[in-house]
Amino acid sequence: MANKVVFMPRISDKRERLISAADALIHRQGFYRTTLAHIAEEAKVPLGNVYYYFKTKEDICKAVVTERKQSLSHTLKSCCRRNEPKDALMNLVKVMIGHSRELAEAGCPLSGLCQELNEECAELMDSADSCMKYLMDWSTEQFRLMGLKRAEELGFEFVSRIQGVILLGNILNDPRQLKRQLKEVARWIEEQGPVCPDQERVAA
């Protein structure tokens, strides 16, 4: 869902290649189906060298989650560059529309990992879940800055809408339908605005 931007120190080109390869493979085929051998082959790094940087597959997955958090943070900050909260939400939808083919093929890199990990990988699961929480908190904050009293509910609905669209687009492997429905989410954002007192009484 986010642009591939790496912010970690340049400790080693091989280490970065391994993380990038693991990120791509875990997104395409999942954590459990990805082996260290797959990662080494994808990164064009000898398998024996992998253990110099990462002792286990869980260790490299932690690095992947860290990169995804940094990439998400960078993307969300970029979406806020015009300082208008509604524009920020719209910008995020535009980013996802730009990645509609990738999302249709492999799904959301954030929620997909959250769904796959189980209690056996509790630390990894908590770390992956924190990415989704960060996205939820950011979305809620944009609605709050728009002056909407139901900001938390709208933040939840926004993330639910985009995740639902990505999930179905991935199941059907249909980037055009995914893009079309994301545009509907953008129209929904445009409709949001402060509620007048009479509307609040009716809703109550």
C-alpha cells in the first residue's frame, strides 16, 4: 500500500537486498511459505551469508515490518504535505489507486501479514498489528482535524472501506474493479463534513 522507501542505515548492500527480497516475497506468497533459501535466491546472496545478518526467518521478518512502518510513516507524512486533512485522506487513496495492480495481485502488505501471523509469533504479530493501528490513528486524526465529532468512527470506517476493497480486489485479482471502488471511497471522503446541530439531533 505504501511506496518502497528505505530509511535504514546503509550497513550493508547485502543486508538491504535481503530485506527487500523478503519484503517482496512475504507480500507475494506469505510469511510461512517463504524460506530463507527463497529470500537468498531472490536477493542473489549465498544462503550461508544470510545467517551473518539474520539468524532466523523471524529476525528478517522483524526487519521487514520495521521497513514497512517507516515506509507507511513516510507515505502518510507525504499525504499531509498540503496541510488539509481531507486532501491528506484523498492523497492516500490516490497512492493506493496508483498501486492497484500490485494490490490486486498480492493484497495489502500490512493487513495481509497481520492476518497470517498467529500466537506462535506473538512478537511479530504485535509489531505488524501496530502498523494497522498507526494507520487507524492517522485516519482518525484527519477526520478530527476536519472538525468532525465522529472522527474515531469515521477513521474506522475509512480503513475498513479501503481494506475491504483491497481484499475483494485481491480475491478476484481485478485491479480495474479495485481502482473503481477506491474512487468510490474518494467520493465518500468528499461527502464528509461537519454535521449541523439539527442533523445531530436526528442521528441521536
